[in-house]
Amino acid sequence: MLSRLGALLQQAVETREPSVDLLEAFTEHWTGITGYYLEATDESVPARQTDIPWRLRQMLDILVHEERQRPPGDTGPCLEFLLQHKLLETLATLGKAEYPPGMRQQVLLFFSRLLGQLQHPLLHYLNVHRPVQKLLQLSGDRLGSGTEREELQFTAVLCSKIQQDPGLLPHILQGKSVLNGRRAPESPRTDPSGTSASSMPRAEGLEHPPGTAANSECLEPSPGTTAVSTPRTESLEHPLGTSASSMPRAEGLEHPSGTSANSTHRAEGLEHPPGTSASSMPRKENLEHPPGTTASSERLEHPPGTTASSERLEHPLGTSASSMPRAEGLEHPLGTTASSMPRKENLDHPSGTDATSPPAQPSPARRDSNLVTCLVALCRSKKSRVALKARENMLLLAGLSQEAAATCLARGTALCQLLVGHLCDLYSAVPAGTDPADVLGMDRASWRSQGDGAGDGGFPGKESLAEFLGWLDFLDELVMGAHPLVADAISQAVEEKFLQGTLQPQLLQMSELAVLGATAVLTGTVRQLRSPALLHRLVLFLLGPHRHPETPGDAAHALRAQLIERCDHLSDEISLASLRLFEELLRKPHEHVAHNLVLRNLEARAYLQRGAEERGPPETEPEEDGLELEEDPYFTDGFPDSFGVTKNPSPASTPSGKERVSEVVSSFLCLVPEEAKTSSCMEEGGYDTYVHDALAMVQACRANAAPWGWPSCPRPLDSCHCCHPGVVFYEGHFLKVLFDRMSRILDQPYSLNLQVTSVLSQLAAFPHPHLHEYLLDPYLSLAPGCRSLFSVLVRVIGELMQRLQRVPHARAKLLLVRRQLLGLVPGEQMDHAVLLKAVVVLEEFCKELAAIALVKGPPEGPP
């Protein structure tokens, strides 16, 4: 008994589980998928409720397991079966048909997992990248709207593979439009009859010339296979002992030997295999019959001596087409009859045929689609997570370092046109009357936070504006991280299509409402941009490339002249918006802004009087007593006795650097007389309250100007006079408008005065010695007819003191106005409110200039 039990145990140990044939299991699952179309009767059952997803997962698991069991680079029989028999093309066709409902999702998931999990390089094979192209084209189809997540996963895998091997990009993009019947170029091959395949029609659905075989893409048969029915793929053969007649073929299912295609459902432009007739083929729209063929062939063209064959869509062995639903590009499996197929509507019948159904309407032409168009469409998705991931993949694609891939992306695709076209569409959606204050009041948009501007209400059009600025930020990020070729192409498209084609006409029109809205959005655009390439094109678009000194009346660049002129517009709103635009421009790290607006007119230092070699406080000589106010920057008639008494050193002394800074600070602080100052009565600090802000502004300007190579000290006057003999000084259009505005500060609205002084403070913070000298040196010996910022302020203060003397209780009203501006007391109407607010602005502006002069320190070197 014990010996018998031991023998049984020994036998059990020695018994091994039979090994699983991976290829057999793989083909079994594939046959199960194709067999679904034999058994299914309910067309409304979603794909996820069938066994198709499970079988696709099993096939993928088999492929992954097979690869792990084989040496790296070795192709196993299952993968070889998938490649040889074009299973991916068949799946792409099933996904296109979208039967059962949701099949496209399952196909996209299978492609994504296959390409992502297998280490073997697959995208180089024609039988892989061609169905990949077909799936990418389906992303633009009307049926693809519900598959965004799957499309995103699919494109992400492709981008990852392209990042690993940038040479794949031309392969993926070269497919043109497979769905429209045009194929990717293939290497010329010659069929057995001697006809070169390169000269044959390569489009799917095109007939073969007389004497050529329909299987011109088949491989040479391996031992044990039949050459006639073996599908050809590049450099691939059938596994030994297998025959093509038992294997599903590409783009559908094939008919094995001995079966008839009489009941096979035809797609557009499909042909019948030799020996079959088209009499029982379901009719398809827009198909024509050549002479000598029957009308039932539905406008299919067959060359002389040939019969119509299917678009290489054949049925597996032992299957029938009885339960196959009709879909474009899909056939019936073997053994089915077309009579049981659901009839599609709008199928037309040529003359001589049964016209039981209404005439078909021509289907709209599909646009060509590829990886780029698919990614751009996903970047525009309303689903924030989908859009974010798609944009990250676009950044990855644009950042490829290989020049050939960058050239292909920039010049061989519609990337730039699609990106900039969407930017123009979003700009057009922004309301025309958008308030500039609302634009500047928004936080800086980020392409990563899509949809944040929609939830909190705010102002009308905020959501549209946030979408526009968010997409602009994405383009900005894209240009910063892209290959130089791609970055330049996108920047050029932005300049030509958006700046010149869309924005410039808005800026130059006469409607004040449209001009106000366009200027506001332009200001937001300037603030948004960070990439040097886009910023450079924007600056040149707004200001022009000119760098030579200006002359009065010079308007070499029409848009620049118009924008500057609007800083002194009759409409205070337009003036305010234009001044904000230039303030944002001056903050950008681009040397051409400051040079074009101001510095090119200060190069020769022609604002200085000839022979003025020393700085010092001005001296009044006897012959100057009769000068008019316009000619004397230090005119003080009408000032109180205490006004104008400064602690300036005598011109003979040569103060040290610190002393010179102290003199400059004192000069600005003493400009406003004590009778007009109110900050001391409010227990507010002096100019030192501005030092912190001035330090931050000066440091930012120095950081921006560090790479520009500006000199540290002014040019010697001798060299200026030699290089620019007889130059008559002109401060330039921009400074002229600012100085004119400052001279009218007593009669302008409070908000406008604040903006004018803000722009001048920004200019004064620049570290260029000529600009520092011209704006912050009170002791310049100005040439006749010239004015500086200090001289303009002196004239304004003189007018101010005369007008204040005519205001009753001026000091008490000044204190009340300051409290109102600080929000300490409610605002109320009073006489001379504009004048009194201007006095407060002047006092604060002089303190700000003093703080900037203190922070910047003394200029280096001799004058």
C-alpha cells in the first residue's frame, strides 16, 4: 500500500504541466475578436461589454511575455504574426468603423500599451507607423470627440518614443492623408511580373494595372507557405509551417482559399478578388462603373482584364459575413450574406440599378491630420487635465535637439499656423470695450492653470481674456524651450498673423472704443511675454528698428508715432492706456526699448551748453535779469521768500560723490515749498519711505541692463562734439510728450498724473549715465532752448505757487485732499480739487526722484 502511494506521488512530481503555445493562444484571441462579428446581433452593445477588451489585453500580455523570454532585438512568432498580417491596420479599420460602439477607445488603448510596453522598436515598420498615422487622422473625425483621454495617452506614447529617437518624427508625419487615399512614399519594389511597384497606384482602393497582382506588398513566401495569398510586409516573413490563408490580413479580414467574396461588404474604392463578381456586393455611395462592368459594382473602377477586389480586407477562415455590420472600410467575414447586413442610409445607385434608396449626399472632405494636428486639438481641449498633458507633450516635441526633426516640425507641418490661428481666434473673442485697468488688475496668466479666470466672475469678458493670455503664455513657454528653428518659425508666425494681421489694424483704426480695448490687450500681451524671440519681434513691431537720433516731425514708423501721440490724446482714457503700455515696455529686458525711445537722442549730449565743463548750481548774472520765464529754468517770481533758498555749494567747489548725491536729493526735496507740503502734517515719513521701492526698481533695471554693455560714465564732451558736430538737440517724440504732460500736470486728472510720473520714474531708474544726467542732475548747464526734467518741474512749481495764492484756505484744503486720497475721510466735492490733487502728486514725485537719486549714487567719471 505504501509502495503504491509512493509511486503515485513520484508520478505526480514527474508529471509536468504542458507548455502553452503562445502563438496558438495569440491567434486564438485574434480569431475570437474577429469571430465577434459572426455572433453579434445587437449593434448597440458597447465594446467594453464584449470580450474584445479582454482579448486585446491577453494579446498584449502574450506579446510582452514573449519579448521577455527572448534575447533583446529578437522578434518572436507572435510579434511576427502581428506585423506580417497587419493586425494593427485591421484594428485601425475597426476603430474607424466605431463598431461596436467604443471600439475606437479600445483600439487606441491597445496601440498605446503596445508601443509603450514593448521594448522592440516598432514605429520603423511600415505596418506599424501607417496604422498609427490612420489613428492620428481619426482624432479629427467627428466620432473622436469622446476619446480625448485615449487620444492623449496615444500621443503621449508617440512623443515619448520620438524623444528617444527623434529620427522617428518624419516617419510619423510623412503619411499625408491615408484616409483620403494617399499613401506614405515607399521604396520601389518589383512584382514577379516585372512591373515596378513604385509606378503603380499606391493609394488604398486603387486598382492594379493589367498583369499585376493585387498582393504587390507581400513578402516572398517562406518554406511551407503559399506565395499567392501571403501578405507582403517589408523585411518580414511568415513563421515556418504557417500559411497566409489562415491568417487575418491587413485592414480587415481576408478570404481564404476556396471561399467566395460575393457577399463581401465593400468600402469606398474597393475591388473584387479575381474570379468573384460584384453582383451581391452592398452598394456604397460615390462609386462608379467603368464600361463593361455591371451597375452593382457601385462606381468601382476595374482595369481591363481585372475584376474588382476588396481593399485588402478579407475574412478569416471559416467565418461568414452574415452578422457583420456595415461600416466604411469594413467587410463581411466569410460565410455571411449581405442580405442580413443593416443597410446604410443615403447609398446611391447608378443608372441601371435598383434605386430603392434616396441619392447619397457627397461626404465632406476630411482634412489631413497627423500627430501635430492631433496634439494641437488636444491642447485646446476644455478638459483642463487633457489640455495640460497635451501641452506638456507639445513642449517635449518642440524641444527636440535634432536639427532634422526640428526642420520637419517647423517647415513640414502646420504647427505654427495652428498655434497662431487659435491665438487669433481667442483674441477675437475678447470684448472690444475691455477696461485697461481690468487687464492690468488680473494676475499674470499661466498656461498650467487653464480655466482659473472663469470662476470668480470679475468683469465681462474675463474668461475670454484669461483664455487668450493663457494660450499666449503657452506659446511663450513653447518658444523658450523649443529648438531655435521651431522657436523662430513660431515667432515669425505670431508676428505676421497676429501682430501685423490682427492687432495692427485694431490699433490703427479710428474708433476710440476699439483702440482702447486693443491697447489694453496689447499691454497685457507685453506683460505676459518672457521669451527673447517673441519679445524681440514684439518690440520691433511696436517701435521699429530705427536707432539713429530723431528729428522733429520724424515718423519713420507709423505705429510707434501713433502710440506715442496717444499718450497726449484728447481722451484721458486712451492717454492713460497708452502710458501704461509704455511703462510695461520699459520694464521688459530689451535694450532696444530704452534706446529707441530715449537714449538715441542723448548720445551726443547736445543738451549741454558748449564749454560747460563743471556742474554747479546756476548763477544769476546781471545780463540775465531780463530773461523771460520760458528761458530761465530758475524763475522764482511770485515764490515765497523762503522758496529757492537751497544749501547748494558754490560752483567753484568740487564736491565729493556723497556730497553731490546729497545736493541732488536736497534739490528735489526743496522743489516743493513748505507752504505746499502736507506729508509732514500727516505724520508720514519723508522721501525715505520711497527708498525701498526705489531700490527694488533700480536693481531690476540694473539686472536687465547688465548684458547690454552700457557705459558707466558719460562720454566726454569733446568726443561728442567731434562725432556729432553742429547737432541741435531734440529730446525725441517720447520725452517731448512726457515733458508736455508734466508741464500741464496742474490741470490733468489725478490718475493720469500718477501714470505720467510713474513712467518718468521708470526712465530715471535706468543705469545709463546720459539718462541719469539728463533726468536726475539739477545742475546741468542746458543749451539754449533745451529743457530737462528738473527745469520742467521748476516751471510747474512756479505756476503752482502763483495759483495757490488765489485759493482761499489752500493749506487746509490740501490736508483734506490728502486725507481723501489716503481713504481716511470720505470724498466730497470741493473747488480746485484737480489743482490740489496735483500738488500732492508733485510732492510725492519729488520725493520719489530724490529716493532714486540716493539709491543710484553719484555718476562715475568726469562729465
